Amino acid sequence: MIDLALDIATWILLLAGGLMLLITGLGLLRLPDLYTRIHAGGMADTLATAFIFFGMALQSGFTLVTAKLLMIVIFIFFTSPTASYALAQASFVAGLKPKLDGFEDEDA
Amino acid sequence: MIRTVSLFFVLLAVWLLLSGHYTPLVTGLGVFSCLLSALIAHRMDVVDHEGQPLHLGPRIIPYWGWLMAEIFKANLDVAKCILSPKSHLRPSMFTVTASQKSDLGKVIYANSITLTPGTVTVDLDGDRVLVHALTVGSAEGVKAGDMDRRVTKVMEEHL
Amino acid sequence: MSMIYAITAIAILVSIALALVRAILGPTSYDRILSANAIGTKTVLLIGVMGFMSGRPDFLDLALVYALVNFIGTLAVLKYFKFGTLRGTLSKPVDNP
């Protein structure tokens, strides 16, 4: 009974993660400029990773495997904003201007 | 010195979690390598309050919980935006002021902004944070300053 | 149970393909770095899922190392783009011509 519930939870989490990844890929393609695409890339790094790895952690129970899964999630959560910031900062310094819809163009 | 000791225990915990082999010889080698790494780091003088933020203590845990909830909400926002860019996509760029005094506090704040999808820190200069936001909602979320207050509370810097 | 892992792996592969299209389209090199970084993250997920699918969770060690290499690689390329050299620290910009 517990196994069945865990299996169903894993199915839901992995499906949600896969859906998130597909939306991310779509976002990388159809968003208009680099800065907006960074948001799409960051989405894959956070919720999709968390969904898929937590889903797998439910299957492995209290073992070293779960600890490793959590470690990877934490590691990605710490490094992903650093990489995103470095990317945004480098392209900003290089003079790449973001496309703004004329909405509160205060500092650009 | 206390930071070197805590570095040793953190390294040891990571080693024990990743290894999975607990024979006396292998464990001994693991303890030895952790000790060596901690000593070398101590001698290189790279063990500081930024690498081992012990002073934050357990206050950061509830902040992480709150941040996870924010990330979840923001992800749905960005997903909506990707699926129908015409009606949701309103990119904007603006400056907010970080109220944290220490570098570590500013880094935690800027990284939290970037980690939340829909907002990315583009530049951090002094206490001015240049933010690029994807939608109206995410821009308002940063401007409201809720995250800023929470990070300041974690750092326990009362202004 | 391996059914759901296969479905997730296919979703990851499709997502990698979409990111690859973005890497080919460009238009700037920063878009390509973003795609490379996104593909790296998805590869970490793929290694993990494939490990569980074949019943060998030891693959997670490889996923962890891949996450490390992906992060360092992205930062190295960006540092090279920004400063024109890999020498020196990140905090002090090098005066390059």
C-alpha cells in the first residue's frame, strides 16, 4: 500500500519534472532575447531538477543514494545562480542591451 | 581554529556520504585525507567566515524553506509566460537597493534573486542591485522588498 | 517502474534537442554558452535517470562530477570572454586591449 503510494508520487513528480523540462526547452527557443532566455534556463536548474531528483529519492528510501541525490540538488541550487549571474553580467558588460517593452526603462 | 575544525567535519561528512565503503583501511585513508585538506586550507589561510558561515547558524533553514516556496510559485509564473508570451511577457530592468551590510549578505540576496526564476541579477555594485525581470509580477515581487528584509533578518543586521 | 524513467529520459532528450537548436541558431555567443550550460544541467538529470532505469544508482557519482565540470566549464568560458585571458582573479579585471 505504501509502495503503491510512493510509486504514484514518483510518477507524478517525474512527469511534472519532464513537463517542466519540455517547457524550458520551448522557452529557450521562443523567447525573444538572451536575457529572457536566461530565465528559461534557470527554470530547468531549479524546479525540474528538484522534481526529478525528489521523485527518484522516493524510490531509493533512506540510503546513501538518497543522500547523493540531495547533494546533487543542493549543489545545483548553489551553482546555478552563480552561472546565470556570470552569464548575465558578462553579456551586460559586453554591451548587449536587453529588449524591453518600453516598460519602466529606468536604468538600462 | 574553530572554522578549521568545522571544515574537517564537513569534509568528513561529505566523504562518508559519498564513499559507501567502510573497511578500516579505506575509512582511515578518508579521515587522513580530510585532515590533510583541512590542515592545508588552514595553512593557506583560506578558511574564513565566507567559506564557513557558521555565524548564520540555523536561522538560514527557515529562509531556505521560504525560498523553495517562492521558487515554486515563480516557476509556474515563468512557465505561463513561456506558453503564452504575448499576454505575459513584459521584460523590465530596474535597480533595487540591498540593505545588507556584509558582502556575504549581499551575495545571498543577489543569488536568491537569481535563483528565483523570472528575475536575474545583472550587476551588483556597492548596494545597488541591477535586476532583469521577466514579467510584471516578478518585477513587483522584487520591488516589494520582502526577500531583502528576510535576508537581512537572517544576517541579523538591524538597521 | 522503468516505464516512467524511460518517459522522463525521452523528455530530457527532447529538451536537450531544443537547447541544441538554440545553440545552432545563436545569434550571439552568449546564447550558445547558455545552451551549453542548460544541456549540461539536463545531462546531469539524464545520467541520474538512466542510472535508476538500469538499476545502477552508482551513476549518481558521475552525475555529481558532471555537475562540477559543467559549472567550472561555464565559468571558465565566461571569464575568458569577459577578460580575454584566464590569468588573474575574477575580482580584478585585466586591462586588455
